[in-house]
Amino acid sequence: MTTEEEITRNLTLIEYYKQQLESIDMQLQYLQTTLTDYQRAKMTVGQLHDADENSELLIPIGAGTFVNASLKNTSNVLIGVGAGIVIERTIDEAVMKLDERIKRIHLMRKSCRTKRSI
């Protein structure tokens, strides 16, 4: 292999590794956003223990927009299980499910960080 071929090969490898790092960084950003979302959901669901039925709420619907609502059921919540399907769970069950998801995200973040440091 000539020096020029080696340089070309090494530059190609560097570009490949750079793209891999960028991909891992994007995954880490996504995981951080998802983690924050789950932590916020866990905190909100946990606060339902202290809420009274018919409590007035502001429900965020996106882009800084909210709707007024009244809480009708303080003992159960609906939690997504994928493919647009939601199931009803008690508050404690929902918190446990959110904890499981949070733990999984922490493991995925650890895996990404390990890959990034190699």
C-alpha cells in the first residue's frame, strides 16, 4: 500500500468514526430528552396521591398551550404501551412502570457512553 493510499484509507476511517460519534451523540440527546419526559411524568403521576377528585388542572397540549380540565379519577391513570395503545393502571403501578422505563434509559445511556469512549 502506498503512502497516498494509506492517507486516503486513514481519512476515510476518520470520517467514518466522526459519523459514528455524531450518531451516538444524537442518541444520547434523544435519550436525555426521553428521560426528562419520563421523570416529569413520574413526578406528576406521583402527585396524584395528594390530589382531590374534581381538582382543577391545566393540561399542556404543546407549543405552550394549555386546556382547563377537572380531575375525575385520582386512583388510576392511562399509560402508553406502544403502537398507540394505552392501558389503565393504578398510580402505584404506573409509577413502577415509569421507573422500569427510566432504568432502561439509564442503561441505554451508559451503553452509548461506553461506545463513545472506545
